[in-house]
Amino acid sequence: MRKKQLLDEARLLLVGIPVALWTLIPVYHLVLFAISPRDTATSGRLWPENPTLQNFDTVFNQKHFYLNHFWVQLGNSLAIALAVGAITLFVATCAAFAISRLRVRGGRTVMNLALFTYFIPAAFLAVPMYKTMANYGLLNSRWSLVLAMVTIASPYCIWVLKQASDKLPWELDEAARIDGASPMQLFRLVYLPLMVPSLVAVGTYSLLLAWNEYLYAFLLLSKETDLTLAVALGNFLAADDSPWEVLMATGLVYALPPAAIYYAFKRYMVSGLTAGAVKS
Amino acid sequence: MASVSFRNVKKSFGKVEVLHGVGFDIADGEFVVLVGPSGCGKSTLLRMLAGLEEISAGEIAIDDRVVNDLDAKDRDIAMVFQSYALYPHMTVRENMGFSLRLRKAAQSEIDARVANAARILNLDQLLHRYPRELSGGQRQRVAMGRAIVRDPKVFLFDEPLSNLDAKLRVAMRAEIKALHQRLKTTTVYVTHDQIEAMTMADRIVVMHDGIVEQIGTPLELFDRPGNLFVAQFIGSPAMNVFSGQVRAGAVEALGARWPLPAGLGAEGQTVSYGIRPTDLRLADEGVAATVSIVEPTGAETELLVEVGSQQLTVVMHGRTAVRPGDGVKLALDAAKSHVFDGASGQRIG
């Protein structure tokens, strides 16, 4: 018995250690670069001789050519991510409620059509999306990126929320109807409070999706003060001699909010995103 | 309080008709139990009265007002669900006051009515708790409290005791009955448990396959079941039924002659002969039988005996010395027999 346990643990470690290394080595390099002075950044040492926070000073005080709009761009990333999270949440919650609880005719078809869009890679849709945004005169507006990301995030969010909604007992709706609730009251007073864990998960998911987005942000936004930080980071590589240590310091700053959000909501993330994965 | 009328009510799901024209009236203040095996349409009928299912044909009226096109919330009814359907994110107090809150009642009125209902149901100490912190029986009482607070015209109960254990079920049964005697609100109660129906109802509506088989007081149904289905459904243990032919004023079946009330049945007619287990007794003279199982329950003893190829149940008061394998004689009164037409299953006489 004990031998079997040991064997099981050994196997787990055999998988776990490479996965952990695989995940952590890039992070390690990120941190290593971020705290190295410029001249020793690529020296190949495992730990810099003179670790420094100089690079962060450069970033926060916008002391580099590439970082002239750091705070604005960080603000853009934040505003766009929050807007995407909020709008997606609104759209997906209403859709899931209508499909799952009000049983709107054709609701299921609409949801399946929306999910079908995932058969086409987002990159394929980038140019049509660009064209569409141009038609609406939204190019170079941060709204174009918000709307594009809402479009991309919504189908999955609707599906997750619909699965979670389906699990709520139907009798609750009936009891509320008999108690005199209108559909809006049902939505507000019964449905929303019970959906909170899934709503947090879905909101976080879409927020992070928008925060991490590069391609669409790169395509749809061009003015330097409209850019998100993800695109601004990419622009570091435009020169032959990229300031790697500053890039990595900025990257580290950029990576912290998602980590914090994930850590804060991980309880909901795990239960929310797997809700509906299995039929219970 | 209100009367309720069903007039030739039909219900179809797609092409399948599950209720084939149901009609009966419920008087003001009456406690009516709809009983029948699963799939008989009793819950569907209740849900149609509640406004949760559309009425395919016919009319349902509450206090002579046809409610077919009325929304559930405008029918002034309250319903207790099998699964309780308490709002998990609200305390007992909020659950019970929810309908009044939706009606925008004054907070003082909500508090007063919730407190009153809580006192009736002994929930005073639990008002601040959430449903997950309550036992099954307590949840059931909260569900009833939610209904009482409304002071509705009609109470609807949809198998409210099915999720409770046997002991609690008996206790809640008495509580619901006491509640009805106190409030005198018209009540429609659905169950598949005929004992619940017998003990609680003023009148029972026995349903089967989407039709009403018989309507009557519990003892009427027990003493004079109108057809074979009701005869076998009402009463526990179930009535003994076997088929035979009418010959010379008695029924010949299982190799024996069973007494008939005078003048019943035509000579040679095939009939189903029924006798309740409590109406059979062991005697010195009578139909020969062999005991196969003896089940003492203390106050009564249940015997399974074999007559010919048929097993019959006999319930006798007190205890007995008979053992499995013993030969016994069964006696019965002709007046206690129930005779049904062999083809239609309808009661004769």
C-alpha cells in the first residue's frame, strides 16, 4: 500500500517538475532581466551581480523613449479590460437568462451559432473586423477594441452562464412567479444573486482576455496615446537594439494585475469555469 | 377563500394528450386531495390551476372567475413545492416576506404578517437563518409559511411531504391538517400516497391516465370504490381481487364459492371479486387456504395465504398461533364484498 503511494507520488512529480520548470523559467528570466543593469542583462549569470530597481524607476517615471506614454497606456489597458469585462458580463448574463430561464424561442439556435464562431480562429476574423470597424467609423477609437473583444468573449461566456443557469432549480422561478415576480424582478432578485460565482468567473475571464489581447489591439488602434500596454510592449522590438531590461520590467508590471485578479477570484474561477463541464 | 371549478379541462404536450377532459368543483374552504399513480396527470392539473402550465382546452375558474388567461401572480394562489423551492440567498424572514415585498407592502405590515405566520408554524427562532441551515421538516414549514403570509384564496400543495422521512411525514401531515382546520383556506393537495390522501382530505379525487376515476370522501372511496382501479388503489394493504363467474348467487373462483349480496350479477357473468384484507377472517367454516407468510406488527397480524393459485392478504387484529404451512379456513360477509364487471371494471351494485 505504502509502496503504491510512493510510486503514485513519484509519477506525479515526474510530470509536475517539468511542468513547473516549463512555466517558471520564462518568469524567472523576466524577473532576472527586470532587475539587471543594462550591461549585464545578457551576461548569462543565474543571478545578477548587482541587482537593481533602476529599470522600474525608468518605467514608472517614463524615462525611456518607448515609455513616454506608459501611464496612459496602462490606463488604456485597464479601461478597455474593465469595459470589456462589464459589457460582456451584461450581454452574456442577459442572453443566458433569456435562453435558459425565459426559454426564448430560438435561443438555443442563437447560442449555437455564437459558439460556432469559435470554429474560425480569431486571427482570420481580424481583417473583416477591421473593415467592420472602419465602416462604423470606429477605427482609432478605443471603443473599437472594446466591441471587438466583447464579440470574441461573449459566446463562451454565454455558454458558461447558460450551463450554470440550467443548474438552478426550475421551481425557484415558478415559486417567484407565483409570489408575483415579473421577469425583471425574477432576474434581479432571484437569478442574479444566485449566479454571483459564475458571474465573477466570467467577468474575470473576459477582463483578462481583453487585458492580454495583442493582435486586435495592434490592428485597431494606432495613435500612441490610444494604445494598450500590450501593443506598446511589442513596439519595443521595432528597434535593432531593444532595451530588454526595460521591456522585461514593463512586462513584469503588466503581468501583476492579472496575477492579482486571478489570485483574488481563483475560488470562483475554478468552480465557475468548470460549472457545466459535467452533467451532475 | 374561494371555490374552484374545473370544466372539461384538457392538456396536451405536443400531440400527446395527458388530461382528457377533467371536470369537478371544489367548495369554499374544502381540502381536496388529488391522488393517483405517477403520470396520471394530477400534478399537471395542479400546475394548470397555479398558472404554471397553459390550459389546452376547457376552463378553470377560481370563485367563478375564469383564470385561463390570467398570469400566475394574478390568481391569488400560493403553492408549496415538493422541493420546497426556498430562495437559497434569502433568510427565512426574507423568504416568507418576498411576495409582500414584491407587492410593495409596508415594511411594518410585512414584519407583522411574517411574525404571525412564524408563530403559527413555530418558526420564530429560525427567522434569521438561511434555508441551508434548516432541516427538511423546517424547510417544509418555511415553504408553508411563505404560502400563509400571502393569505391567498387557494393553497396548492404539490407532493410536499415526499422528501421527508416516514416519521416526519406523519408529523407534517398532522400539521398541515391542523393548519387547514385553523385557516379554513381552500386547499388542493397532490400526492401519490393514498394514506396521505385518506388521512387529510375532505374529498379525494382519484386520477388515472388523465381522467378522474372517482370523487368522494375518503370513507366513500374505501367502502364503495366505483371501479376496479379505485378499489385496488385505495386501502393498504391493497384489496384482494380475483376473477370468477356468478353461479347460483355466489361467485365461483379459485376453486371455491364466494358469497354475493342477494340479487347481484347475472348468472354466468364474469366478474372481478374484491375483498379487503380486514374483511377476511379465520373461522371454522369457509374457504380452505394455506398460510404462506405470517407478519406480526404488534397490534395486527398480516397473513399471506394461498387459495388455489392466488395469494390473498388477511389482516387480523391481535395475534395468532398459525404458522406458515398451516391450513386455515377463511370466512367473510357477503355485504363486505366488492364486485366489478369483468370487462369494464365498473362496480356492480
